[in-house]
Amino acid sequence: LEEGDAPIGMVLVPAGEFVCGTDNSSPDEAPRRVIHLDAFYIDRYEVTNADFAKVFPDHKYPEGRKFCPVTGVTWHRAVAYAQAVGKRLPTELEWEKAARGVEGREYPWGNEFDPSRCNVGPGSILRKVGEARAGVSPYGCHDMGGNAYEWTASWYDAYPGNKAIKQEYGQLYRTLRGGSYRTGAFDARSARRWYDHMGSAREDYGFRCAKDVERGSSDARR
């Protein structure tokens, strides 16, 4: 990307097809399919405590965590932040494309798990955004495998063509993506879906923002 193609702190994910889902893992990730998404922008990094405090001055966080992802955030609070800065939460399919690229990578960096490229696993703690530089996604997004779970705009529901029946499906829960420092390799996969109540504020729940590309712009046609 050339400098200036995206708003400050964001990257452009061009319009086009990508491989999403998988057929050989959790039933809610099936079916593996190719779909088209319009162009969009997404934050390069997870929203930090410092970012969050600019919008919500009453936000308190532990010393030394200024540049760590903001966590313990409900879905509603994440939406409020995004709206305040002129953005929105990504859909889970936008998130997945930004994480794995067009060819359906297992992880943002490739198809093999590598603990040096992400912040997951026993004994892990929340880290500053961008520290796992070798785990960057094809579009330049950091920490899309581990560090903090990330809220998305999407309801937790079955994908088109998925015949499985789960009582959790429907407009009950919102999806989160990316795993966290409290999870392992399985949850750091780019196709992995997690879900929770919108009022849940678990200590490893964070988010990043997305933004629409204006129709007719050069970015929208890429």
C-alpha cells in the first residue's frame, strides 16, 4: 500500500473474494467457502488503554499497560468507542479476511502454529500491541492471533449451508475472534469463532475498529 491509502492507524483490505471458514475443525466454522467482500479499512492494532482513555477519561488501567490492548470491555462499550471516533466494529467475516488473507491461511502468518508469532499459551500475560511482529497478517494487522479476544459486530449464527443446530445460534450472542493470552493454538486460528453475551466484560476481551470505504473512491475499487 502507498502511504495515504488508509486513515491513520488503519490498513486497507481491498474488495474481492477470499476463503473463509473450514470443514475440518469446529462444526460452527463450516462450510469452507469463497465469498466476496467490499473494500474496508481496519485498525492495524487492537485499541489500547491509551486510545480508550482519550474517549472515556474515566477509564482506569494498571500501571505499565498504557499501550496494551484495552480489555474488560463489553460489546456495548466497544461500539460506543468506535462510534465516538467515527468508526465501527468489523463484521466477523471482515475480521477473518483481514486476519488470513485471500487464500484461507490457518493463522495470520501461515498454516503452521508458531508460538513466537503470537501471545497465547500457559503463563502468558497481556502484552503491548505489536510486540509479536512476526505474526502480522497479510494486510499488516498485528495481534490477530492471541493477546486479546476481539469483539465483532456479528451475531453468533450458523453460516449459510451449515445444517448444524445449536441453541446458541441466533440474536443472542455476539462473536469474538482471534483468541487471547489465556487461550491456546486452537483458538488463535483465524477461522475460530467465540461468542458471548454483549454485556460480558471478561478480562481478555478487547477489540479493534473498522471503517467503510466510500463508494467511488480509488480504494473501493481495489
